[in-house]
Amino acid sequence: MTKIDPILLNDWYIVAKAEDIQQGEIKSVRLLGEDIVVWRGNSPESPVLAWQDWCPHRGAALSRGKIVSDCLACGYHGLRYDKTGKCVYIPSLPTQTPPANARVKAYKCQESRDYIWVSLGNPVQNILPIPEYNNPDYCRFISRPYYIRSSPFRVLENNFDLAHVPFVHEGSIGDARYPAIEEYEVETDKDGITIRNFKLWQMSPVFIDNKNVSKFSFSMRINRPLSILGVKETENDSKKKYWFVHVTPVEEESCLLWVEQTLNYFYELPELEMQKHQDIVFREDTQILESQRPARLPLLSRNNSNTQWPREVNVQCDKASVAYRKWLKDLGITFGVC
């Protein structure tokens, strides 16, 4: 496995929706350059488990196996591993006790808020909560994951760099007639970055016939390197939306983007319509993100000079991005940046 920065290794990441890992199912995922097998036993009480996708016998992918009696059986020679990762049965030697070193590497795994979360290290922080999750006055929407061939940090930065909205999303949520960005606040502390009072004109979503343009106020908090919690409010009514962006680092130049929202409007909107809208917006983002060079996020003072591209130019409205890149640098991030 590639050497991973400790702060990334010890964080939680979404690897699947809980509904994708039903009783008796196996799924192969990739996280921080590591192949992971995520599976749930046949018993109703079986927890979701996440292991290194590697059989200690001959190195075959365990995700190509099957579940037998609440054990994961390798598809190559049939060795069975119990929920602790220990080999408990070797079909070719049915009467012998398996060797003690026949054990699969297990990772931390939790099921929370309809997601499966995995950490490759030893997280000291809990999975971040989302406001109004259990409030009956708010509805909840979870988007499908979006695979993007770009640095995970490029993708996260795009989600708080709202100056791109009038151009990348013109006609869907953006209006190029209102590109100006007013002064906003950015504050960095030891735990992350707070962005306050970011004003932006946006159009009504594509599923609304009336294409009105309204001014919104955004506040955002970045308190994990690859997560943002934001709140969006209109200036003339009580509508409020909380949105949580999670980026799962697949490799240094590829990732999965997950978005969950709680909002006190659109109660009657079919989930399919919301999903179609999100697909349009994130398809527009993906096209731009995958065009950026270098693919890895340039820090203010580069960790290395192994790139043909000159330094990026910052302008005044980039101060949140500048703060984010400085914070990553101070954290010692080397994965997915340059």
C-alpha cells in the first residue's frame, strides 16, 4: 500500500450505501490505494465487515469468494475466515486446525446514516453528524456516488469554491449575469476552516419551471481534510438546507463524491427528480474537474516540483481556497497534492 499521511489514514470514509451490502453480500471497493472487501454474513445479526481484499494463502482476492455459514470463503482454495478474520477451515485439510498466521487484515468499519464507513487506521474522532438528521420538519436526500478522475482535494475544494457556479452551472443553477463575489469571511483554527457570509445568486433547480434567480447566503465548515458541512439560506424566506460533502480518496488522482442533504422544503418532490438534478450539476462539475492540470492539488508551497505546470494564480475571491491549501500543507498532507 502507498505510504499514507496519518491524518488521512485515521479518518472515516464512505465506501458504500448500507443498502448495497445486504445480508449475505460481498462488495469490492478501493480506498487510499488499497483493495478492500466489504461483506455481511448470512445471519440477520451479522455486522458489516471490511477486510484487506487478500487471502493469506495464495493472495487471491477474497471479494471473488462466497459466504458460507457466516464465514467468507476464498474462491481459490475455499479457505474460510470467520468474522474476526481468522481462518477456521481448510477444505483440503478438513481435520486439521489452520495455522495461526492464516488471518486476514481487518479494518475499522461502521454502519451509520445509511452508509458504510471504513477507516484504514485507528480513528480517534467519531463520524461527523449532520444537523436536523432526525428533525421531522426536514426531509433528507442522499445522492448516488460520483466517480471523478481528479485529486480528492481538487474535488473538495470545488465544493466550497462557489465562484465557479455562474459559469460551470450556467442554466442549471448558475446565472452568468451575476458573477461578482462580495467580501466574505474565512477563519482558520487548529481544527479546520470556517467560511461565513458567502453570498451567491442562483437559479431555481431544473425541476422547477419558474427559473427565478435568488440571492443565497452560505456558511461552511471544513473540519476534516475531505469533508464539508454547509448551510444554505435564502435572504427573503425561512428555507434552509444543510449539505454534507464527503470525498472518498480512491487513489491520489481519483475519488468518489458523496452528498447528503437535510432541508426544510421540497418535501413532496420525488427522490428521482432530485437525483436527476444532482446528476446534471455533478456532471458539469466532473467535466471541469477532470480537465484541471495538474490533477493533484497544488499547495501554496509545493511538496515537490515534479510537474510541468506553472504555479496557479490566486485572486481575491480565492481566499477560502488559499486557506484550505495552507491548512493541508500545515497538516503535512502529501497524498493527492503537489
